[in-house]
Amino acid sequence: MQKRILVVDDDDMNLARTQIILENEYEVVLAESGVRALNILKNQKIDLVLLDIDMPLMNGIETFEHMKEFAADIPVIFLTASGEVEDVVGALLLGAVDYLKKPYPPQELLKRVAQEFEKK
Ligand SMILES: [Mg+2]
């Protein structure tokens, strides 16, 4: 069974770019908002979440907090732009597993995702 990864980002370009990097090895589901991501998580089996921090309405940290109420066992890698390091530290304390700084090189993304699945 291919692992299914949910990519959450309000930036269409980043969603498209991340999908292209991942789609040879994984099933990829895209969400353009935290609300949409939570809906998907309630209705589909997801193995890993890549979660943008800076999003309007519901940011990545808030999305992550909601996620923990019903999907606490799904690993999350945060996607951050520079200048969000404090947010990331907070997220890691809440139990997120890792973070990647944008723009991430394709091989770095693939490596981190693979590492996450190896832990299981
Ligand atoms: Mg964003």
C-alpha cells in the first residue's frame, strides 16, 4: 500500500511543487486551508501531514491543535518560511515531529518524509 500524504498550504504554487516531488512515491492529497485539511483528516486515511504554518483564517499551529483532538497519532512535518522559528519551536513542544524550511530541495523533502515512515 502506498502511503498517503496530506499537504496543506494556502499557496497553490507550493502545493503543486510539493505534489510533483512526492507523487512518484506516495499518494498525495492537497488542501488549501486548515479547515479543508481537518475535513480530509476526518474522512480519509492519512499517514503523514505536511503543514504550512502561515495560512489565513486558521494557521498551521491552530490546525495542528485541532488535529490533536482526533488524529493525534498522525505525524506532522511543519513547513515554514524564514522568520517563523518561534512558531516552530512552539509546535515541536506541542508534539509535532519535524519541520522543513521553505523552499525545501526535493531530495530533502523526500528524505525527511522517508525518515518519518521508517520510525513506524
Ligand atoms: Mg502560507
